[in-house]
Amino acid sequence: QAEEELKAAWSQQAGQLREMGRRERLLRSDVQRAREQLESFKTRVMQVCSPSAAGSTGKSVTEQQVIEKVRQISDENQQSHEREKSLQKELNSRLAQEKEVSANIEVFKNSLQKLQ
């Protein structure tokens, strides 16, 4: 009976080991696929951000290059927003001046009409 129990336990452990081996192979496959997708993504980001920098040398794009390019684009975007705010303030100021000048012209016209 003890021998049968040992055989059953051995058989169960062997099955578990086979299952673990299958899972390991699947995980390795998933990791490889993820690496390939990451490399493809990095290359596509660089092609969009800087077509001349990506793919021209035949070398793979490093994560640092992608990070630097994304950071550069982010900085440019921030500067653009700041410039837009500045221009909007300037426009609002000029519109206010224009309204004031128009109001003064109306006052001047009314004064001229009264004088005539």
C-alpha cells in the first residue's frame, strides 16, 4: 500500500512538473513577444518623433533615446502652450485697447455733433 501511495505521489509530482514546464515555456514565449512588441513600439515612436533618427542606421532604438525624444516633445508642447497663453493675453489686451479707442471715438463723434 505504501508503494502504491509513493507511486501515486510520484505520478502526481511528475504531472505537476510537466505542467510547470509547460507554463514556463508559455511565460518565456510571452516575455519574448513582449520584448518584440516593446522594440517595435520604440521604433515606431522614434519614426513618428524623428523619422531621420529611426531606422536610418539599422540599429535598434534605445529606451533612453525614446525617453529623451518624448521629453523633448513634451517640453516643446509646454513651451507652445506658454506661448499660446502669452499671445492670448496680448490679444485680450489689444482688444481691450481697441474697445477703449472705439469708445473714445464715439465720445469724440458725439462731442463733434454737439458742437456742430
